[in-house]
Amino acid sequence: MAQPGSEVYDDEEFFSKYIAKRRRLNSPNDLLEEPIIDELLAEVVGKVLLDLGCGDGRYAAKLMNRGLKVYQGVDASENMIRLAQEHLREYAEASVERQTLEEITVTRRSYDIVLSRLVLHYLEDLAHLFAVAHRSLREGGCFVFSVEHPIITSNYAAYNQQAKVKRQDWVVDNYFSSGQRINIWIGKEVIKYHRTLEEYVGLIQKTGFALEEIRESKPVRANFAEQTEYERRMRIPLFLLFKVRKVS
């Protein structure tokens, strides 16, 4: 049976394999997504940040070391919260709390930055979460988030059928049919939600954000140890990233 993203990370077998996968040397999260998140966040010194789907807290520790004033992380997974607490135990102004993003409560106008990394494609009601982010930000605050690229979420058929080799072919299909998709990932059926680029931009505008930047995780050669892996990642974007600002 397919599981929501909010539940699958507390499956012990899945979680163990996921952590091993994330920490391998050529993780696309580290090579493609995180460097752009760093650029979009820019200066964080003295800022107060809310992280929606904080994961294991390793990136939070990096932000604290860059001068972030206060970090508040939220995640639905008990396993992720446990790891995040371990990684943040030396930072007095960093805390994490277990909440689902579907039911999250926030303090109005309390944060300079809201961050969400590769979480929003697990949510069916994204309009609600955008409203939460908007409500939590101070005037002029920014919301930085990343998702799986819509050309990936449009169709997981090739991914679900692949053998245990590096993927060389991608199928884009049913692009304009938004909604639920089933991704067989790390041996589990995981529920994700596909949205077009147009839908993401429309939600941003309807919520009262101004769009500042869109990025598509274009690889940077210097980040790759192997030319072949760099060339493979140049073929198709894996992630879509946004920086938006609260203007109304």
C-alpha cells in the first residue's frame, strides 16, 4: 500500500536506506539542490528562520554556523526529529518540533525566512501551506523552497521500472494532469503530487508573494568529481527552486 511522505520516513527499513542514500558522495541533493538553496538564502546573519520539513538537521547546523540567529524546524517524522535534535544539540537558539505540515500552527509575522527543501511535492493541499508560510513571515520576508521538478513528477513509470543501474532515460507524460502520483522509491510505494510550473507560479501570486527567482538545478561542473556524472545530470533538471517575497 502506498504511503504518504509524512509516514514513510518512520518505516525503519526505509529510513535506514534513505539515510545511507542521502550520505553517499554523489547525492544530487548535495551536488544540485543545496548549492542553489545557499545562493537563494544569501545572507542569513541575524535572521530568524522557519524550516518546513527540516529533515535530519544537518543543513540547519550549517545555517547556525553561518550566523543564523534563531532556527525553528518542523517535521512530521519522529526519526527525522530525533536526528535533527542530535545534530543541533550544541545550538541553544535552534529547536525542532514534530508537526505535520497539513496541521501546522505558526506564530504570525515571526520569521524573516521560511525554508522548505524537497517536501512540498508530498502535500495535496499546497495552497494551505503557502498561506501558512505567508502568515508566518514578517513584511518583506522571503520564502525559499524546492520541489522535484514537474517533468520528473509528471510520470514515474520509467523510474519505477528501472533496474539497479544509473538511470539514462526519462519519460515526460500526462504533464497537464495534476494530482497524485505513486513513486516506487527505496522499495516503498510513496505518494507524491504533481503540479505544473504554471500552477506553482499561480499559487505564489495568489498567496501574496512576489516571485524573485526560479532555478532548475542546472549542474555546476566544479561540484562534480566525475565528468560522466556531470554530463548525465546536464540532460534533465531534477529539482525546481523558488525564491519569493511577502509583499501583501
